[in-house]
Amino acid sequence: MSPSRQLAAIMFTDVVGYTRLMGEDEHRALQLLRKNRNLHKAIIKKQNGKWLKEMGDGTLASFSTPSDAVFCAKELMNTCREEEIILRIGIHQGEITEEGGDIFGDGVNIASRLESLAPEGDIYISESVARDIENKKGLDTDFIRVQKLKHVKHAVSIYKVNIGEKVMPKQPNQLAELEKRKDKSNEMSIAVLPFENMSGDPEQSYFSDGITEDIITDLSKVSSILVIARNSSFTYKGRSVKTREVCADLGVRYVVEGSVRKSGNRVRITAQLIDGLTDGHIWADRYDGTLEDIFKLQDEVTCQIIDALKIHLLPEEKKAIKKVHTPSIQAYEFYLKGREHFHYYTKDNYQKAQDYFNRAIEYDESYAQPYCGLADCGSFLHTLYGGEYLLSDALTASTKAIALAPDMAEGHASFGLVLSNTGDYKGAVKEFKTSVRLDPNLYEAHYYWARTCFTQGKLEEAATHFEDAWERSPKDPQTPSLLLQVYRSLGRQADLDYAAKATVKAGFQKLEEEPDNWRTCLSLAFGLLNLKQFSESIKYLDLALKNNTDDALINYNVACLYSGMGEINKAMHHLEISLKLGNNTIGWIKNDSDLDQLRNLPQFLELIKKYL
């Protein structure tokens, strides 16, 4: 019979832990395999599928429609776990070639890769499957990430099928997964360290920092590279570090270092790419030009890095990297100054950032990125400091950003944050999905998405997206410190302990460079609290509160810390200050396990009723 080509939904399944069980108890392992085989054959047939073959403890099946495949996967998952068989499953729809009772093609390869990526007890599907089932009753999905798969030309958007609560605990495997995700030394992963300001004027550091951020942003648009976010790479600012130590710290293979010299209208950028495994220089170059050439120089640096790594760019990635956002150098410089202030995360600095973003827009009204900055500042000012900061202004700015640059990931992340703050969670998630599709490495997209899930009480999803953000910024203590309350609520004690230790380690390292960073002080205090080091936690709590007694966000976190220590009166005192100052994060307060000791107190209920 000649081979036939057809479109089909391909399903791969695998029994979790079978190899280990085979080594421990061969008889029991074989019994389990027979039971698994019988369940698979019956359910695949019931759901209109075709059993193709068994590969060790795995099975391969095909279906005429994606919905049949997903319904089959859900039934298999639920039925098998009742028999103490835990699966991971991957499904993809694509063209296959069938010959001699077997099937071949990219569709088979992608389904196999998805199965291998899925955590235990999960079903991973491709975008083609997710699109087909999006309106099917009883089939809900969550976007996970965009990832380059081995031997697959284009990056694949990965979705998870919601199947309800899992029976098997995830703690040990989740820890292993976090460790595995941190070790990217043999993958295409990179950190861009802050370019040194060689201008002889400390006030020009905003410019060299901005160049660094823009290179990070451009590289992050390449789906086949994991790029470390600014929050982590900038912890090395001003430090003399060894490349191998940086790579080990951040879990990356490559590091980019450089410098910027700005003198009058002239700019010189030097950059070098270093392999963390060999400590050898792969590429280095120097670029000279005028301020008007700055975007061209940045493009050259980014493209040279990509060429040196022998990465094949997708057409849309080439277009995104080469896009010039503004021809106005004045607008660009004001934007960089605004971004510098934004990263201090205080009320005063949000307001200063807004001023600079507005000045950038005065020079170029069609410059989309300052509108994103305005939207983010507006979102945080409204949420943390009260209604006098109108969310409608943030909404206007974010929609303007998308209108000007519909393919800019930052705009969709900013719009998603605004929608989340208005309570339009469905619309917010749609924007976050778009943002991650456009830029899989954008830290803010994963971070804002996680916060949105947490506000809704979707803690499993919040954990997933916080972990995605943490993967992209492993040196920033903020993200793991937020995971502490999520893991506690989910009962994932092993993950909680791991995240607490990671928070403390990252916090101490960051405070060495930024001893007055209140955000880091609070993260460190939470990490120490969860390690039962109360006196040390109070030390950093006090440091954060020093000179910030009228800050709503800081007082809220201080209340959470005192609640965790059982200091009820102090916790209530600072919570009331926070609410008086305009904190209106009712969804966050509702789901924050740090406040669990206060929830049933009459004074707590009265306080919430009074202010929220």
C-alpha cells in the first residue's frame, strides 16, 4: 500500500515514574503497564481514536479531530489517576504520512516534544489544537509559553488543558523542574550585563542603561533564546565579575558585556559576546556614530550577537528587531530618563517617570513606548495610591500604544495590566497571551499575568506565571518572594522552603549593590520570615519603612510581615495606614495568605468594609 498523507490530531502519552518503578519492582511495573495499555485501548476507541503503537510505557494514537483527542486525553488522565497511574500527554494537529500502520512527520515530532515538556498530570497542546477547541464546552485551556522545539523550524505556542485538581502532589517534581529550568548552560540562553558608562558623567548613566535595556528587549523577541530580564542582569551594575560566575549564577550559556561613551553628539558603543563554558570571546566589535545613528548602532550590535550565535531568525523577528520606534533623539532620551525613574517603584518616581514620558511624547506623538510607560505608571499609582490617579488615563495611554504599534509586546502587557485593574480579567489574559506570543521573554508580561491570576484567586495559574517570570529574572528577589504566599496557600511546603532560601540569597546579593532599595528589603524580610528568622526579618522590615512611612505599598507589606509573626496589633495598624493612603487592591488582600491570621478578626472585617 502506498503512503497516504492526511491532517490528524496526534496524541502521545507517557507514564510518569515508570522507569524508576521498573528498577525497584519489575513485577509491579509490568502489571501497571498492562493496566495502562488496557485503559488506553478502551478509551481511545471510545473517543473515536486509532491506537497506533506502544513504545515502552508510552502510547501513540491519532484522531480525526482535535476535540476527540483532547476529550480522550482528559478521560485518560482522570481514569488512570484513579488507578494510581500518573500520565503526561502531548497533542498536536498537523499533516502526517501514514504507512504500514505507523505515522511520520512534523506533527508526530511536535506532539512527542509537547508530551516530554508537560509536567506530571498535565496535558500540553499546540496552538492549532487550542484554536480548534476554544469554543468546545468542557474544554478550557491556559496559555503556557512560546518555545523553540528541537528539530522544529518555528517556535511553538504551548497551551495546557484544564483537567481539574490533580491527585498526586507536585512538590518534589516542581522543585526539580525549577532547578532544571535554571540550568540553561547547554541551551541558547544569554544575559546582557549593564553597559559601562564611559562618558565621564554619572548623570549620563541613564543613557548607557537604556542602550543595555534596548538590546535586551531586541534579543528577547527571538523565540529561540532565553534572555535574562533587566531586573536580574542589572544586579551586576558597577561590579567587576567573572563571566563563568555570572553564567553559573543566572544559569545561562552566554554573556554580553560592553560600554557606551557619549560625548556631545558622538556615541561609541563597544560590545563583546563571551561563552560561559569556555570563557572565550566569540565576537567583539566597536561602533561609532552620531546620536542620530543610535538606533542603527543598536541594531548592528543585536544582529551581530544573533549572527555570532548562528541563530536563524523568523521573518517577523527580523522585522521586530529592525523596527525604529522614533526618529527623535530628544524623545528617546526623555523616554530613557522616564524608564530609569520607573524602575525605582515609588510614588514619587512613578510621577517623575510620567513627566519624562510626557515630554518624550511632546517631541514625538507617534512614539509608542512612552505611552506604555504612562500606562504602567498610571496602573500602579491608581492601584497602590488611590483614585486620584485615574485609571482612565492609563487606559487611554495603553490603547494609544497599541494603535501606534500593534506588534509591540510591551503595549499589550501594559493594556492587560490596565484591564486587570478594571476587573476585565478575560480581556487582560487575552492581552497577556498576545504579549507573550510577540515576546516570549518579556518579564513584565509573565509578571503582570501572574498578578492578575493571583487577584482572581487562581493560585495554580499564578504560580505557573510567577515561575515563568522568575525563570527570566532569577537574580531579582521580588518574584520568588511573591511565590511564598502562593505556595503556602497551595500547601506546597517544599517549594515554599526553596523559594524562601532563593529569596534570601538574591536579596542579600542585591542589597550589596543597592543598600537603600526598599523593595529588596521587603523581599528579604519575607524570605527570612518564612525561614522563621523573625528578628532578622524585622531588621529589614524597619529598613524598608525608614523614610517611607507614608507609602501605601510599604505599609501593606509591613502589615503582612507582622501578621506572619503573630503581631496582630502592629499588623492592623500598618494595614489601616495602607488603606488610608489609598491602597485598593481588594483582590490581592482577599487572596494573600500573609493576612490569614487577621481575616476573622472583627476589626479586620470592619477595616475592609470601611475602606474597600
